Amino acid sequence: MNHVVTLQDAITAFADFMEPTSAELDAIEREMPVILADVELLDAHIATIDRTPTELDSRRIRRARRKALAARVALLNRTAAAGAPGGAA
């Protein structure tokens, strides 16, 4: 006989009081350009999974890769600038 009590931990693990904090939401908001650029890169790769990439597909992948890298660099620069004393980068 299985007890329902073991299921209680799984249910309460996602209770209403376990919402993300403001700091966590701010971190997600700061990282959103990187997340969206990575999604775009994944979309470009997924589009070519079942077929040979055309020249247009290759350009789309390269463009998405450059955009993802640029978003990561921008995030790192913002993080470094925020952590520098006196606000200097």
C-alpha cells in the first residue's frame, strides 16, 4: 500500500509562498537579451536538423551565433561596469 504522505513533499515544493524574489526577477530581466539570443540560435539549429543547411540557413546560424555572443559580451560589460568602484568601467 502506497501512502499519500510521500507525495506531499512534491506538492508543497511548488507552493505559492515560494515565488521568486525581486532580486531573482531582476537577474532574469538583465539576462533576458542573452536568453532570447540563445533561443534564436537554437531555432536556427533546429530548423536544419532534418535537412542539409542551405546557404541561407548557414547565414542565419552565423547571424544568430554572433547575436548570442554580442548579448553575452554586453551582459558581461554591464556586470563589470556595475561592479566597478565609482561606476567606471
